[in-house]
Amino acid sequence: MDSLLPAEIGELARRVIEENAALGRKVAVAESCTGGLVAAALTEVSGSSAVLDRGFVTYSNEAKMQMLGVSEDVIDTFGAVSIAVAWSMAQGALKKSGADVAVAITGVAGPDGGSEQKPVGTVVFACAKRNEDPETTNAELKYFEDAKTRAEVRFQATLVALELLLP
């Protein structure tokens, strides 16, 4: 067995490591619905220790608040699956790491937990870069309506997060 993860994820993770290493960039990830899959994908690649600074698996709201400094008011106002929370997670990961770029992922992987406003397959991403104005942090909500299972939502979310880590 060469990898625990699908080839598509492995290939993208390899590119993230190689391209960031070439620039001397460190990355961090703050994961909720992906549960550490992005960090796992990166650590499947030889040489990842030169690029991956750390990963935060902040599945609960309490973990988001304690580990990343996400405000309870932000979670209460917008919900854990929101642009505001993803933005705060990315900023917190950047502040609490030595990374040059941090990506955050929060979403509803299902099969339970969805609502009319945030159905299963709703995932929010944010990418923050050191020494850039936090107002320029890119945060985006995606809806993976074609993902029929929890695994498919997490797979798609992992791919998007890895793409955000490419220079």
C-alpha cells in the first residue's frame, strides 16, 4: 500500500508540498468537517515536515474557541458553518502557528445536521496569509450538491482545501 488516501488527493497534496517547499512557505490547516484529512494528506508526502507547520482539528465549537480563538458571539450569531467562523478559524490558525498561509474548513458532511439554510454538503473555506490585511482573507461557501455521502462531501472539501494551499 503506497497511500491511505485516494490518488487524486495524494497527487494534489504532493503538489502543495513541492510548490510550497520551493518557495520556503509553511502552511497550517484548521479543520472541522474534514477531521484532519487535509493534514493527513499532506503528511502522506515525503518532505512534508518542511512545509506543514501544524494542523488544528477543531470539530466542536469549544475547540474552535479554545484552540483558534473563534469568538463565541460569532458562532452564536452566524453558526459554526459560516464565512465568519471560517474566516476566524483561518486567522486563528495563522496567529497560533508559524505558517505563512492557513486554510480553514467548516461544514455539514451529513448525513445528519443539515438545515434548509445549510443543507448537507455545505462547506465554508477560508485562506489567510501572513503579513496580509485580514480584510483580504478569502472566505467562500461551497455547496457540494452532487456529493451523496459523508465521504464524498469530505473528499470534495479536502480537494478544495488543498487547492487553496497551492501558491
